[in-house]
Amino acid sequence: MSKATWLWLALSCVIWCPQAPAADERVQETLGFADHLRSQGDYYRAITEYERALFLAPGNSLAPHIRLQIAACYIHGKKWDTAVPLLLDLKAQYADREEGRTATLWLADTYYFMGSYDRASALLDEFERHQPTEARLDAARLKQAACLLRLNNCTWAHETLDKIPTRSPARKAADDFSQALPRYQQLPQKSPGLAAGLSTVLPGAGQLYIQRPGDALISLLVNGVLIGAAAIAYHNDEPVAGSFILLFESGWYFGNIYNAANGAHKFNQRQREMFFDQLQLKCGLFQAPGDTPRTVPAVGVGLRF
């Protein structure tokens, strides 16, 4: 090898070698600032810093971790539609690595937050097949039970909870969950058909059945006033005015029937959401990535206006 070649190699080492540690240091500083912003709840500025770190070190071994943090910030910011494709890409690209399994679990959480409980359940099944550590598997089973209960599969939810071993740290939450299952099956429910039928016979009766006395009184009074006004118009030989009032009354009457049926659906949904809110507080089932699981004694308070 010639002297010129040796000189060129020596100069290259002097010029380029110090830059690698400097670049790594800059990436770490950027990540540290991004983590700080995220801890302060400034998720969108944190995303900018994570993207900067990714730009500085696209081939760095930390790249999958950085991309996971970007997805986590979108989940915290409730930009679930943006988080989903990021997590799907990570899940596919790193299927046999821990980052891929984490992406699968976070994707299940995201679908749960979006109300897509069937998709969340399918992903949790897939997560279990990848044989994660026991602690993560038991936490996933708790989430799976919640998804199944959301889909009204109480028996399967109970069977999933039974898979959690007695020695598992998740066993206490599983026992609390199991004890709550009978209460879910006994939640007060209102029949939309019955509510509609009652309001068909007597305006306001359906609203009274779904425990909305204020709406019931308004419906009864307005229908009564409109019918009375139409009768007076016909009695005074004013058929045009009477027909117009009856036309308006028919819209109000059928709207009253729809309102009763829809109110029954809302009553049922409200009862379920109150149950799952209390279950979440007690068992700590779903958190955004990075949140500390919390299980506290829950006291449910329902307010209706």
C-alpha cells in the first residue's frame, strides 16, 4: 500500500471518527428533550423532536423505539387514525422482535379506544400466540376479557380470566373483574320497542319509562297544545290553519316516538359505559402507552340532565 493511501486513511480517521460519537450524542439529546415534552403532555412538539432524532439517525438501532414513541404521542393526543398505520407498519416490519409485539399490543389498545372491540380482540389473540412474557400475557388476557365483555360474550370473558394463574400479579384484578361480571348481566336496561310503543299510545309515556320526566312533560304538553289548537281551528271553520297545525303536530308526534326509542338506547349505553368506567378504575385495564396502571377503589356517580 502506498504512502499516499496510508496518509488518506489516516486523515479519514481523524476527520470522520469523532463525528459518529457526536452524532450519537446529538440523537440522545434530542430524544431526551422529546421525552421531556411528552412527560409534560406536549405531545405534538414531542413528535417533532422524535422525528428530528429519526432524521439524524435513520439507520440507528433506536429507530424502532423512536417510531413507537411517535405512535404513543398520537395515542395520547387521541389521534388514533394517525397512530394506527404507524403501529401496523411497526407490527409488520418487526413481527419477530419485541418492538413488533409492543406495536401489536398498543394497536389493540388503540382499537379499543376507538370502539373497535372485535379488532382489538383479534390482535390480543395474535399477541398471545407470539408467547410474550407471562406478565404481559396476563395483562393482555385482562384486556381480552374486557373486549369480549364489550362484545357481550360474558362466558368467554370469564373463561379468559380463568386462564390467569393464581401466582400472577394480575390475579387480583382478574378476581375483581370476575366478581363484576354478574353485575354487568344485571344492569338495568330499557326496551326501545316498549318505549316507542308507550309514546305511540300516549305522548311522553315512553320518555317517562326511560326516566326522563322532563322530556315526558314537554312531549305531553306540546302534543296536547297542538292537537287542541288544531281542534279549535277546525271548530272555527279554519281548515287551512287546522291542517297546517296537524301537519306540524304529526312531525312532532312521530319525533316523540323516535325520541323515546333513541332515549332507551342511550339509557342502555350509559349504563354500560358507567360499568366499564368503574371497571377501568378498579382493574386498570387500558392505559395509553407509558401511563402507570392504576387500580383504585371506585365509586360510581351518575348525573343526568
